[in-house]
Amino acid sequence: MPPTEHTFKQFDSDLESVRSKVLQMGGLVESQIRNAIRGLSSGDIDSIETAIEIDRQVNEFEIDIDEACAQIIARRQPTAGDLRTVLSIAKTVTDLERMGDEAKKIARTARQLLDRGPLQVPRLADVTHAADVALTQLRKALDAYARLDAHAARDLIREDVLLDNEFRAIMRQLVTYMMEDPRTISTAIDIVWIAKAIERIGDHAKNIAEHVVYIVDGTDIRHRSTKPTSQAD
């Protein structure tokens, strides 16, 4: 039986509902990251515990949205661009869930640092700045996703090098810190793990931007150069 106008409208409604849930999940992940970094920078145990607790909610969103995507595929049997959209939504949800895992890792490490005594974090300003960069990338990725803006997504992908540079600079500084005072090695290694988690959050934001390009243009640009070409985006 050929699809009817009602069928198309129902598919659009189902898809819009799922897209809205993804944005809600993204906002929750952003809150989780903010709480983790706040706990790290201020030693606020409530923020740390909140970041850890939010992870359960993020996981529930992942399960719910994955089930909704499976239902859409089973009931509506989307093809071409519609199928591409559903599959990209599922991948976006995976990236958001992994961001949540990284935020939980930051929170748990912050709690571990706090348990050692007064919170003295080497290169704290650099770490929190890197976190701000990662959060900006997440917001831009979610905005590009909400508006299906492939141009903004491509711009974000090219900006990913900024966070990579931040991470490398923090690494160099921490190595110097440990060499100058071996007593700081344990704490400095914890900060390395936190900085790496922040870098990975940025990587997942970049992945979301790549999913947006795939939805809009039908082009899989993963692992490819994002330098401008003679072709229009």
C-alpha cells in the first residue's frame, strides 16, 4: 500500500519528537559537564555528586531514544534521506551518552582529589578554560543539529583543533610540574585524565557536527579533511 499523506505527517511527527528528545538529552549532558567542572574548580561536593547522578538520566535518554528510532524504522520503513536522518540521530545519541561518561569520569576524579585534602589543582585555570571551549563546541553542535545547519557544522569541525592544542599545552605544563616536584605526580596524573576527558568531549561534539553534515548533504565526512574546496558546502 503506497504511503498516504497521513503516513507522511505521522512520520514527520515521530521524527520531530525524537529530535526534540535529543536536544533535551544534549541540554542534560551540558548541565552534567558544568556540574563536574564546577565541582573540580570549587571543591563543591554537591556539584560533583549531581554530575554523577545525572549520568543515570542521560543513560535513560539513550535507551528511550534508541527504542524510538527502532520503532520508527520498523513502522515507517524510511528510505534515502529519512533513513539517513534516523541513523544519524542514533549516532548522535551515542556521542551524547559518551560525553556523559566523560563528565562522570571528571566528577569522580574531582571527588578523588577532594578526598585527599584541600583541593589544590595544578593548571586549574587552563583546565577550566579547556572545559569552556568544549562546552562551547557542544552548544554549537547542538545548535547546528537543531537548525540542520551544515555550514555551521563544518565550521565547528574545523575549530576542533583549538581544543586539541589546549590539551597538548596542558600536558606539556603538567610534565614540567611533575618534574619540578615529584610529590605532585599523583595529582598531576589525575588532571591529565580530566584534561583527556575534556578533549574527548570536544571530539564527540565534532562527531555530532559530522552527523549534521551527513543528514543535510548526504556526505560522510568522517576521517576526511574539512579544508574548503572549490565545491560549495
